[in-house]
Amino acid sequence: MARLPRLSLAGYAHHVIQRGNNRQPIFTDAADRQTMLDLLDEHAKKLDVALHAYVLMDNHFHLLVTPASSEALPSLMQAVGRRYVRYFNDKTQRTGTLWEGRYRSTLVQSEAYLLTCMAYLDLNPVRAGMVQLPAEFPWSSHGHYIGQRSDKLITPHPLAWELGNTPFAREAAYAKLVQGGLSAHQQTALTESVVHGWALGEENFVADLQKTTARRLTKGKAGRPNRPAD
């Protein structure tokens, strides 16, 4: 089945994932990860993309962003992707593609899933067995939101500001949210939506969003389409 075209809309939060080809490592050391963060910082500012959260794994990375225009996110991923491949290939003396095809993304209903998506990113290294606690992993935005460090890449979403009236209150509330983990339903919904490009949100949100595009935003029904009545 042909993959659905990506949907990018101004003002909506998008969950993005980019994987290495054949799941090969795309980061080999701290310098690689810092280069990726520097490129994201440069181009997100240039293209007016608010970067709310990120995690850089070994063979893939996730972003949670809100673009100011429909062209901003594709332009960001293209610019960062090309620059990073040149850097990585030069460093490792390799040629050819680094990415597993195009990046994947989905729109996220902020009120229902944005903070949950942030926790999903933070917990990725824990699920992968890389660390025991999200705070132990230095290559995600988790440290910024719990007051461990200040990250210049991050533009907090308004919902993050609503977690408390003071920085300490917001940091404590966010740490508690992540410590609470995700339900199996939340985990599945977040994974499948970004992999398949289905919009993630409540029924009314998806229905209203569907009015703006002819592209299918939800999982199609299994089986053959019904035959018209004679």
C-alpha cells in the first residue's frame, strides 16, 4: 500500500521521527549528537519552527515541533538532513544514503496528547535500556523541563507553562508526569500515529482537521470496500 503523503499545517504540533537506513547508527559519539542539535537550532530559528522537545537515540531521533507555516517543517527536515549527511559521511568516510527514506510525522492535538508525547520522547532511552531514568540521558529535552539544565533549542509550548505558576512548580509537575509513565494505549497510539501518519487526537479534532484536507487522516478500514448496491 502506498504511504500517505505527509501533512504539515501551520500552528499545529507535529511529532516527527527520522530513522537511519536499515536501522544503522546515525550517531556514533557526543560530537555527532551535538552537531545535530546545532543544525536543528540554526534551521529551526531560520525557518520559524518552534522546537518543543527532542530525543536523539543511536539510530533515530524524535522531534516535537510547531511550524509557523506549512512549508517550514519539510524545509527544516530537508536542510538539517542534507547538512548532517554531509557531515557524517565526511567524518566516517562513507558514501550514500544515511536515512531510511523520508522522515515520518503526524499532527498532534495539543490539549489531548502534547505533554504525553513529550513524556513518550523522554522515556525512549529507558524503553531501549540505555538508562534507568530519563534524567540520566543527556541527549533529550527532559533535562530542560526538570530544571537540570537550560537548553537554547527549546521553545516551551503554552501547555508546558500551564503546569505551574513558578519554574520550580512546573519542573516538579513535569517530572511527576514523566515518572507516571504511559499507558499501553498511549504508547501504541503515539507510535502508530507517527509511523503511519495518522492524526492523533480526539474524534472531533480529527474530524475538523479532515475538513481541511483530502488526505486521509485515520486508519482505513480493513478489507475490500463495500460494493455499491444494485
